Amino acid sequence: MDMDAGAFEALVIEELDLLPDDMVDRLDNVVFVVEDRPEDGSLDLLGMYDGLALTERTQYGMGELPDRIIVYREPHLAQCETLDELRDEIHTTLVHEIAHFHGIDDAHLHELGWA
């Protein structure tokens, strides 16, 4: 599948807007970023949470850099053949990375069917 960076970012924003309010309203000091691919150049990683999970924080205050949820464009496009598949995969990636923000690890995400 092929899609330029602007169209992909717009799709990520659309999918983010479709998430339940109670899932995104609790995201404090988090930015969503779209990048072409991970630093190692692989196409295996669809997204990444870069920050300190809520369950690991002792305090969080003013002056802290925001946590980041990164969605990688090229790996998504490499794994999806249709726009519907792409939407579903972006949705799953967003939920997965937001779960990491809340301290849910990959093992629990597998149990829930989100990894």
C-alpha cells in the first residue's frame, strides 16, 4: 500500500478522534507523533510509547517534557493491503501504545487481544 506522509498523519488523527473519550482524556502531557520508520530502519515496529508509564511515576510536575506516542508510517503501509486494514491497524496501534502509557505491559495486552 502507498500513502504519503500527510495523508497518513490525517488518518492517524481521524483514528485518534474515534477513540473513546475516557481513553484519551486521561492522557496528560502526551504528544502523538508520526514518523516514517523506527531509527533502526526496520518495518517490524508499528508504534512506540516513549515515556514513563503512570504506574511507574512517583511524581510528575511542571517542566517535564511530554511523553510521546509514535506511529510509524512505512511499517503500517508494508503490513496493510487495504484502507480498511490500515485503519484497523492504526486503531490497534494507538490503543496498544496508550495502554503502555497506563502501565499495561505486552503480556497483558496479549491476554486482552491487543498485541
